Amino acid sequence: MTYDSQTYSSYELGWQLHSKAGNQSFQAGMYAEARQAYRKAISLAELMLMTAKKERHHPEAIHAYVISCHNLADNLLKSDEVQAAETTLQQALDQVIDLMYSTQYSQCLRFEAAKALKMVSLKAYELYQNLGQSDKAQAIFEQAAEQAQTFFSQMQPKSLST
């Protein structure tokens, strides 16, 4: 399979449109409509990420996925669906950690996943703090710090000589 930038671009454009529509609905208080748009955005972000994994292009795709999960989690919280929000953030954390440690993917994608770890772990931390679950919040913070430290200690810098 060869890389097709138009396929990725169509996924990205759809992701942007659904994310924007979700944000507009969310701000207008239309949470059911926002939820639908955010779920479509997640599906498109997953396609972007799948393409990035296969074709070794667009390492930033992980950020689209994390942002989509973040948006959906915020929406779910507005509807008092705490467990679903928690599950959504956990899925994003799992995806990020999996990418970080999967050596079959490009180093750029793995590095972007490590950067995305910060965003999703901060969102999870915030969720648990707002729920009055400081122990869980602290555990998320410590796990993310440990994951990042382990990841960066394993990264091998590219050789300066060729």
C-alpha cells in the first residue's frame, strides 16, 4: 500500500469539520448533537491515526485523537456521565502509551504520543480533582510521569555520523 496524502487529508478535513461542529453545539448547550459530532471526530481521528501508523506520515495524528477524546469526555461530564467520560480518557491514555512503546512505529509518531501523554493525563488529573478523588488524580499524575521518564530513557538518539 502506498501513501495517499489525499486520503489522509480527507480524514483530517472531516475531523476538523466534526470537531468544529461539536464545539459549536457544545457551546450552545446542545450536548446530544455535540456528542454525535465528537464521536464522528473520534472515528475520523482513528482513521488518521491508522494511516499515520501504516504509512509513517503525519505523526501529529495522535493529537487529533486525544483532542477528540478530550472533547467527548467534557461533553459526557456535562451530561453527568462520569463513568463514560472516565472510560473515554482511559482509552486515550491507553492509545498514547501503546504508541509510545510500540517500536514498529516511527520515532516521530512515538515522540508525538509522548507529548500527547501530557495533555490526556492532565485532563484525567483534572477530572479526578473535580470529582474530589485526589488519590486517583495523584496516581494518574505519577503514572504519567513514570511512563514519560521510562519512554525518554529508552529513546535512542539518532547517530550524528552517517
